[in-house]
Amino acid sequence: MHQAKLEPGVTLISIKHIKDLYLDLTGTLAIKQIHTDTISLPELPEHQIYADFGDVVGQSLAKRALEIAAAGGHNILMSGPPGTGKSMLAKAVPSILPPMQLEEMLEVTHLHSLADKQYDQIVTERPFRAPHHTSSDTSIIGGGAKPKPGEISLSHHGILFFDELPEFSRATLEALRQPLEDRTITVARARDSITFPANFMLVATSNPCPCGYYGTRKACTCMPAQIVNYQRKLSGPILDRIDLYVEVDEVDHASLLARTSAEPSATIRNRVMRARERQLNRYKDAKIRNASLNNRQIKQHVIITSEAQALFNTAAERLGMSARSYMKTIKVAQTIADLDGIDQIEIPHVTEALQYRRQTGL
């Protein structure tokens, strides 16, 4: 009954036995009817905080990249040695996302009901799904004798966190290609083929090598072939669907116990919500964010100054950017402009967006 109340424009009749329905239809005993348009949702719990950006020492570049990712719905990969705070940063992302709207709650609740059969629970928080790399392909992708949604779909309208992305199986990584492109995933079995929604934000981490210390101050114990094989686990098509890449460096020990206060998540969240509001006003559709724009929508809505475009074209030529990478960087630049409260992409937005492009060798 609680889930049914989320559906607008419906009249609900709750019965415990078929006899009650008979008595109602014959006019013997009237059953109370509930019109969903005239009820209010139960009081929602306070926003759950997984972690707070204010608790993370340093890492200003990574925090900025995650703010951009949250504002535009972009996928992001953080790379760096163990112990630098990559996982803690990822777990803080839900604290800067805007609350779910009613329609989003309805979609997420229905998906979770298919998986756990809990029909009286309402999902009010954006999902944060963090499957382990040893999880089965079916649990992540979805499936079974009667196909059910997996972690990919259960993160709909939320975050799918892959810690140590190269450690996941090839089948799981390749299965990400469809949802990252189409925002849906099709689970095909012998008897059934079902398409589940999968509009999530991918937050992933990666070490530079199996031991984690290649290119850092600590000695790397890996053989050259091991490093190459480790980095090759991530295919080009998957890497090409990630919008932002950021290096998370080691933090100076002297700053770990410093009493300086970092910017809290609440402040960052306000900027993210304002940027999302600008996107809603621009696209007139709550489901469209900068990251999901296609080429036609980019040409229709995105405005870039002639100076910024000239600079970007020159940089793209020198860097040998592909057409996909070019358009992806434009979308990131648009999100940066939204965070600045500016209607058009200018030179500072382009130069910052170029910082988060994929580096060679990754």
C-alpha cells in the first residue's frame, strides 16, 4: 500500500479477503477508498550521510572533479595508490547529490521491489551500490531463472561504485557498455528478455598497478608485463564512456592532523543543486543532464564563445582527440559553466575541462 501511494492519479482500495471486495461491490459494506492525489507522502527520513567531504584532508582536485561529476551526472574514474582516500571520496558523493523527486522514488522503489520483494518499503535515498569485484556476473548484471535486476539497475538514479575497476571480470566490465551509453540494460535468457532502466552515475577507482605503487614514492614490486596487463584490463570502449579522469595523490603526513577545516558537503551540495536547476531550466526535462546530451542536443542548447571554441579546436587537434572525446569534453565544460552560473562556455571552462581528459597510458 505504501508503494502504491507513490503513483499519482490512482484510487486505492485495501482488502484483506476477497469477501471484503464482494461486500463492497454489493453495497453491503463500503470499503474506504484512498485517492493518491489527495494524500501526502509519509515524512521522509533525514538525508543519509555516508561520508562528508569536510572529513577528507586535501585532495582539492579530486573533490572538484567529483563536484562536476555530481552536477552534470558524469562518470568518473579516480586513479592513485592505496590509502590516498579514493574510496572515502567516492562514499562522500551521495552527500552532495540533490534529493530524489517523486517520480524517481517511484522508479527506484519498483526496481528494488523486483529484487528483494519488499513491497511495503519506499526507497527515498539515492542508491549507492558498491558490489565487490568477486561478486558474480549475474548479481551485478542481473538475471536468474526469472530475470531480476542486478546492481547495475539497482543503482538507477544513484551511484554505482566500482572499487578497483580493473579487478572486475571482463564480462562485467563489457556489460557496462550498454547502460553507460543507453541508460538501460537488457538481460536476455532462454525464456525471457527484459530491459531494465540503468541511469546511474559510475564512480570508479583504480590503482596504477597490481601492487598499487607504480609511479609513486614507494617502490613498485610489479614486473613491467604485470603493469601492462593490469592496465589493459580496461578496454577502450569502457574508458571512452568515462567523462572525467583524476589522479588522487598521496597526502602529506604533516597535514593529516592539522586543524584546518575543509569545505563541507552541504556547501558543495548547494552548488550542485543550483547547477542542476540551470540544466532543468535549459532542457525542460528533469531526466536530461549534461552527461546524457546527444550530439543534436549539444548543438541545440550549448553556447560556446568564439574564443573558447578556437582554443578548444586547437587543443583537440594537438591532443589528437576523437570525435567522442571532443563532444564529451564539451559536456564537461558545460557543467563547469553551470556551476559558475554562466550561460555560455568560456575559455576557463574549456581549459578546466581539458584537465580531466583521459591521459595516455591509462
